[in-house]
Amino acid sequence: MTLIKSISGIRGTIGGNVGDNLTPVDAVKFAAAYGMWLKDQNPDKELTVVIGRDARISGAMISTLVSQTLVGLGIHVKNIGLSTTPTVEVAVPLEGADGGIIITASHNPKQWNALKLLNNKGEFLDGVEGAKILKVAEEDAYIFAEVDDLGIYTEVEGYIEKHIDEVLKLELVDVEAIKKSGFKVVVDAVNSTGGIAIPALLERLGVECVQLYCEPNGHFPHNPEPLKEHLTDISKLVVDEQAHFGIVVDPDVDRLALICEDGSMFGEEYTLVACADYVLGRLKGGNTVSNLSSSRALRDVTEKHGGTYTASAVGEVNVVIEMKAANAVIGGEGNGGIIYPDAHYGRDSLVGVVLFLSHLAHQNISCKALRESYPNYFMSKKKIELTPEINVDAILEQMAEQYKNEEVNTIDGVKIDFETEWVHLRKSNTEPIIRIYTESSSQEGADQLADTIIENIKTLI
């Protein structure tokens, strides 16, 4: 069992020993550290924090612990209950709050949970601020409020609908074109809060919605990471229902995967490519950003529209920093995470859904035909489990040296660019693994490259 403390928050498995797992004590300590950081950032100010959670079984427990810890520090809490990561990101500025905490472990299995931390813009903290919070937690440097100065706890309802309202106000969302298209869509929300948000959004757009695993009870019916091998049920149901396509979201609804009408994967990488194609087609010369592990297809589409593509280090906060620097009109990550600044600087599946629907309505072609209109790259995403005796940094350094005659980028792990393919090796921030991403002009080529690199690493180990 595992507890991972990083600049982006604290993530771990429920139960077990303090300091080794995400126990109630660890949740309280980290919430208190975040509260102390907020107070240090805003001396003598009356503070408010927005709290929301996905539908995980442990969510109510962790949310209560976190909320009441902040109250104990004299911080007011507005708890929006079952929500999505982007819903909380939207709620923070709408509420005029000083920060936010999302109780979710994103794509991790049900035994995991986490605290994701936001600033007063509803954006994830950068490394410098995250490190300050870790330091407070390490030193147990908390000062709690006296009884007359305790914070006020309030429950606020209806924020998913408010989030939908904000999404439908976006200038490039063509509600009328979507309604006229008569779309029928299957939705797999892995029994989390996407089962509330996505069907409600589709109803507002006049889209017929067939629900699969949309009961927000936290009992995930399959591995919640939206990868091909986990999505056999929706692939079959899309075909059986003769739907136009399928929508898959992860438990906190910041990753969006699509299924074509024949049950084939549109490809997580191509969610961002399609949405960017739509946006760039209306904002000529716009720039884009994705991380080093994302497909070259976004670069190709961006350049086709006369814009400039930039790659960032992996991690949402890194993508956002680079997007602001490049004045990008859209960006995100190849895991299906869409970041559209006109909405907010956070991955948002609701935004991805409306941009994709608008694009498909305007193109007036099938989902499969749209996918086939893009450059055809194939990716392999594999991983190697880590053990304590493995010196990962030394391995990555040796890999960079071994391939020094190729184009090597070391801003985040090691990325090796060959003429027609690439491989990116990096330590995961959320799991004890090395991620190995490859891309080539064929699936066989991508898999073969990944297997070759894995054998290289095993030799070094």
C-alpha cells in the first residue's frame, strides 16, 4: 500500500498505517498544511475554501476530515459535494474563494483517494507553492483557531448545473448545430460523478444519451483509467445501440476518451487533436501546447492552421504554465485532457464534449471518418513497476547517454526523438512506476519500440 506526497497534493490507498497510507491522520495533516499555507499567503484575511469530491467510497469520509480541519483553522468551507475536478476549478473563482480542494484520485482504482490543491484562480499550485505545503506538513507546523474564531461550514448545491451553464456560454459552442444533428451517444462514467454531469450536459444539448455505469456509487465496474483494454462494454454497446459515438470519462471527469460508431477507439490522444482542429479552424494562427508524452498529431494540425506548437513537461500545471507563456488558444495532455482557456485553465471533459460535438456537427461526417481525417500515428503506453532498490534517475541518465546521437530532451525524464518515432521515459508522479510512451507510424512499430526500450532498461537494472 502506498502514500505519495508531491507538489500536486497527497495521494494514497485507504486504511493501514499512518504515514504509509492515506489514513484519516494523513488527510488531516495535509489539509492543515494547506490551510496554514493559505493563511500565510493571505495574512489577516477571512478565508474561504471550496471542497468537492468524486463518488469514491472513501470520498465522504475524507471530505469531512478535510472540511472540519479547515474549519478548525478558522477557514470557512463551502462544500459543493459530489462534483468533478473541473467543477471545483470553476467554483473557486465563482465563489470568490481563496482556494479549493478536490477529493479524488483521478484514474486510480477505488482503494485510492487524494487531495488535489487549487489556488484562488481555481488552478493547480506550482512546484514552489506545493513544496511550501509539504514543508509545513513535515514540520507539523499548525496553529488552530480558538473557539470563537472557528470557520463556518456551508453546503452549496447545484454546482454541476452552474458548471454546465458556464460551458454552454462559450462562444465556439454551437448549441443549435448540435441540437439539429440528432446525435445519439453512449456514456460510460465508471459509476462516478461523470454519471451526473455528462448526461445532464447532453440533455441540455438535445443529445440522446444511453447511460452505462452512470450511477455515482463509487463501485467502479472496470479499471477507471479510460484505456482500450478497459472499455470493451461501451465499445459493444455503441454498436448495439447504433449510436453515433461513445463518451468515456474517468472518475473526476478531467479525461475524455471517445468510441467511434463501429466500436473502435477514437484514441485518447486524438480527443485533443479533434477539439484543437475545431478551435483552430475558427481562430486562425492560434498556438497550442501539449506535454512531451503527447502525439505529434497536435503539432501537425496546429501547423496546418498556421499556428505554433510547443511541448511542455508532463503534468497539468506544466502545460498551463507553457500555455500562458505561448498564449495558446487550446492545449492539454494526450490522456484526453482538454484545457481551453476561454473556459478556465484546467482539464475539463465537459468542455471537450461540447467542442467535439460542435466539430462533428459542422463537419457532418461520422466519428470514424473524422478520426481518419487526421495524421495516423500509433502509440504504445507501457510501464515498469519499481522496487526500492532501483535507482531510476541513474537508469534514465544511462538511457540518455546510450541514445545521445539521437534528439534527446531531458526536461522531464528522457524523450528520444527518432526520425519517424519517439519514446518518452519518466517516473510517474502518482504511482511507483516508470512510464514508457512510444509513438510510431504503425501500432506494431510503437509496440516494438516500447518492448526494445523495456529490454534495455531491464538490462540496466
